[in-house]
Amino acid sequence: MCIVIDSHIHIDQYSETELQRILERMKADQIERLIAVATNIESARKIQHLSTTYKVIEPAYGFHPEQAFPQENELDELFSFIEAHANEMVAIGEVGLPYYGRLNGDIDERDQGRYVELLKQWITLAKRYDKPLNLHAIYEDAATVCHYLERYSVKRAHFHWFKGDELIIDRLIANEYYVSITPDLLYKERTQQLVKRYPLEFMMVETDGPWPFVGPFQGKLTEPKMMHQTIAMIAKLKRLPEQEVYETIYETTRRLYRI
């Protein structure tokens, strides 16, 4: 077992007991760092506080798109917060487009334009501060996001828990964008096909915790140590030595996030 970095986790959403359990076990579980993504201004503040207390937490600030569009004063507050903490954060994220919100009818299709405009603001901020984007962009939304990343000449883009067809996968590969793989690799054929197709040098691992998983993880708290099973499966699917997969994914994550 080798060192791993969780490239996408909502560390602020764990209970205090769960948080302490994860942090206390990180060394034993060979987890080096956690890239903690924010969902809104309250989340960003909590992550900022946690990151000053626990140096293993690397903060990323943004607004998760799968929620009601933020009020103008909330956005202004979040942008001001990011400006004040730009030197501390490792990324802009989690940001993107609301695929599930539209699918479930929670977000009106007519509001899509506002989310696209906000996405463009996040891209502009990422370029201004020279930070990668940690993205929620799946299926057809990925094509829209790719369009704007290409338009703004963005290279440091990380599509977390990516889902999409072969055409968009090939487009991501052509642009040398990054994807991260969750523990659902152990039981999801779709994720297994992505791993087989995607170059290892543009691949990372994540938990998206505390989001729960099923299969061998049914009923278990989502913890960073699960990534070791993910890496073992990546090695199996790619027919590569586990050590090589560990080293490549670790160096890729460090390089992208400059940590």
C-alpha cells in the first residue's frame, strides 16, 4: 500500500466524530492530503477554518451547481472571500452545471443560462489566480463546459466523478483534462470502461465523501482509505503494477494542484 491524495472530498459535511476518525487514521491509512471542495460560502468558511487547523486539508472554494442559484449578495460574499484567501486555496471548486437538478425538475431549464454565466465567472477567477478548476460536469453538460474551457484556453481542469459518452471522453483526453475515479469503480461497468479508455497520466482518485457507496461499501462510512481499493482495481483493469499506478496518480495529483 502506498500514499494517496483524495482529490475531491466534502470534508466539512462529516460529523465531528467522523472527521476526527478520518484525520486520526490518515497516517495509518497512508492518506497524505485531502482536497476539500466547498459548496457555498458557509462551506468555504468551514473548510478555511479546518485547513488552518489541519495542514493535511487543502482548500478549494466554489459553489456546487446542484442547488438553487445563489443570491447576488451571497455571490459577492463568496467572491470576496476567495479574493481574500486566494493564496491559501489550491483550486476553484466545486463548480460546474446542474445536471441532476434539471433532470429532477428542481432547477428550471430556463435558469441554465445563469449557471453558464456563473461558470464563466469561475473560469475567469481560476485563470486570474492560476488555479485548477474542480468541476461537476457530466453527460451533455461536459460538452458545454469543454466549450468554455477551450474558449478561455484553460488546461488545468479536473472533471470529478466523470460520466459521459465516448465522444466527450475523447474530447477530454484530447484536451488533456483530468478525471478522478471514485470507489464505484469496484461495481460500476460505466466507470470501469472510463478507466480502460482514459490515460493513466490524467487520472486521479477521490471519494466525494461523505457520499455513500454500495457494492462492497454498502452501509459503510465513506473514508479516504477506500481509494486503495480503487487503485487496486485501476491496476487490474489497466494490467499495470499497483506500484506504478500509485506513483503515477500521486504525482499527477500533486502536479495539478501544486501541493
